[in-house]
Amino acid sequence: MQLREVEPGDWGAIAEIDETAWSPESDPGYGVRGVFRPTSDLPSATIVAVTEGRVVGFVECARRTSNPCNRDVARLRCIAVHPEWRRKGVGRALTLAAIDWAWGQSFEKIVLTVMSSNPEAKAMYEACGFFEEARLRGEFVVDGVASDDLFMACLRRLVPARRSAPSPTHAAPEDVSQEGST
Ligand SMILES: CC(C)(COP(=O)(O)OP(=O)(O)OC[C@H]1O[C@@H](n2cnc3c(N)ncnc32)[C@H](O)[C@@H]1OP(=O)(O)O)[C@@H](O)C(=O)NCCC(=O)NCCS
């Protein structure tokens, strides 16, 4: 498996994975909207996993906001692996690549959210060094069943860099807007 920065020809495969990867247990907007919208206004990286010449998964990590006071925090915004390629280590490799990128960009912390109805993803994040930092109880109701929204974090001081990371896909001007938290 190769991990590399996204290339222009990859977006079709990414869209295909995005269409097949999600479920009501993993996406609170399932059936209402598409999941992945690439970040264009903040430093970010989209990394793909390629096996046998095929993109089988992707992850996007970006600066969380443009606020100067928030400059040390990145956000793992989206990760998905094609259903046929799961439980083969692709998701873990992508998550570790996103961590590498974030530390390479001098972020100190990475945050993400995951639904409590998605324990597979939570287990993957924990295997990569994320921990649960906060929980919004009963945030979503899926088919009549309440699900919590979990906030997870990974800290650079606890999970050091493994190797050099890819450079950002998009470079944004420093601290130009006062956009609020996502
Ligand atoms: C979550 C997701 C990215 C995991 O990708 P993956 O390639 O299957 O994950 P990996 O094979 O690297 O597994 C890494 C670890 O995650 C955990 N894990 C992953 N899938 C699991 C499952 N179905 N059941 C239990 N644990 C699981 C395990 O701890 C696993 O380590 P192990 O194989 O050594 O036991 C994939 O299931 C996916 O695309 N899901 C839909 C999209 C999604 O939920 N994204 C996250 C939204 S927050």
C-alpha cells in the first residue's frame, strides 16, 4: 500500500468511496448531504491510500480554524476506506499519516468527532493515540436510537512524529479571517 498526497486524477475514486463508505451510524447527515467537501480556505492535506493502482481510502486533515488563538489545533475532518478494503490496516495507516502531517506542520493537537454508534472508528482512533476528550450526550437520534457525539483528541507531546510528513495540499494566508469554530 502506498500513501501519498491526493493527485487531480484521484477525485473520482474519492467520490466513489465517499458514496459507499457511510451509514446512519457513522454520518449524522446520512441521506441528507454528501460527507466529504475538501477544505479550500485553510492549510490542509488530503492523503490517499493506493493498493494495486487503486485509491482505496482517503483522509483529510486541516487547520481547525483560522483564528490565531486556535493556530496549534488541526482537525481530522474526514476519513473513509472502501468497504471492500476494510480491516486490512488502511484506516490506521491513513490516520497515522494524518498525524504525521499535522506534526510536520507544527500543530500541537488534532481533534475530531465520531458518533458513539461508530465504535469501529473510535477503536481505530484509539489505536492511533486519540483519546476521548468530551461527549455530547444524545446529540443525534438515528432510527429512534440516541447517539452521542464524541470529541477525540491526539496530542503531539504524547504521540510523537514517526517520520517526515507530506506538505499541505492548500496553503492559506496566515490568520486572515475571524471564522468561528466548526
Ligand atoms: C473507520 C474506518 C476508516 C476503519 O478503516 P479500516 O481500514 O477498516 O481500519 P483498520 O483495518 O486500519 O483497523 C484499525 C483498527 O480499528 C479498529 N477497527 C476497525 N474496524 C473495526 C471493526 N469493524 N470492528 C472492530 N474494530 C475495528 C480495530 O482496532 C483495528 O485494529 P485491528 O485490525 O488491529 O484490530 C472504516 O471502517 C470506514 O471507512 N468507515 C466508514 C467511514 C467512517 O466511519 N469514518 C470515520 C468517521 S468519524
